[in-house]
Amino acid sequence: MIKKSPRWALIMAGGVNLLMGFIEITASFFSLSSSLFADSLDFFVDGVNYFSSLIILKKSDKIHRKVWLIKWHMMVIFGIGVLLWAIFKYIHGWIPRWEVMTTISILALWANLFSAWILQAFQNDSLDLRAVWLCTRNDALWNILIMIAGYLTLHFSSPLPDIIVSIFMGILVLKSGIEIIISPEKRESHSHH
Ligand SMILES: [Zn+2]
């Protein structure tokens, strides 16, 4: 049915992450949820991570460095973007649509579990399984937090739960982006949290 190769697993996981990123970023704009926006950026970073693992398998140092630079810039720009968007939303007091937040975060949770499952099923030496699980665990935790934030938004009719979750996510992405530039050994790491 399916070909057993880590290459195939990385393409599938990368594809699922990028697709979910596009779904989530679209949903974040019409629901005005900054936590969904932050989570969509995480899917893009993860997607690029998985696809870059394919290139890194070929071990070209020049490409390796280029991918690392793109990743680092992505994380810093995304982190700042999330924080600015959260502040802008706070000033305007926009209340996000809770039903979109909960529905999309459930879908995102499934996407994360699916890509972890596919990577562990087809893993070999080139895949750091522990890093994959660590990343998935953190991502799943964020999905659950957005679900809770959606629920709190419904109950309190407040923009704050969404803004608080997105500020935490923005700070974490920014922190990992800065960590990558400070400690070079983290460049090799699959995990970005
Ligand atoms: Zn992630």
C-alpha cells in the first residue's frame, strides 16, 4: 500500500504541516484569532523543518546553511509578527470567533498526531524520533490551550484568552529563534520549541 521510506514519511509530514498552516492562517484571519495565527506559523516552521530534513540528508553544507538561515529568519519574523498582531488586537478589543478557534484547533491536533504517527512508522537513523515526539507533544499542548481559550472566549466574551495564548506562543517562537543563532548545536535539532 505505502512505500516504507523515511523520505516518503518526511514528504507526507511536511505536506500535512504546510497544508494545515494554510488552513489555520486563513481561519485566523476571518475569526480574528491571534492564537490560531501563531499556531499556523508553527505549522509552517515544522513543514519547512521536515522538507529541509530531506535536503540535509544529501549533506550539502551550503544548502544546509541556507535552510538554517531561512528557518532562523522565519522564526524571528513570525515571533515579532505574532506579538504585534496580539497588541493591535488588544488595542481594538476584537473578540475572536470561539467556534472557529475550537474547531480548527481540534483539526490541528489531528494533523500533529498524524504527522507524528507517520514519522514514527517510517523512522530510521536519519530521523530523531525523540525530537519528533517532543515537538508533537508541545504542539498538541498548544492545540489544547487554544481549545480552552476558545471555550473561555465563549464564556467571558473577552479577547484576552486568545491574546494571552498568542503572546506566550510568540515569545516562545522568538526565544527559540534567538537560541538557534546563539547556540549553533541547536541548528541540527529537529525541535524548535
Ligand atoms: Zn511545532
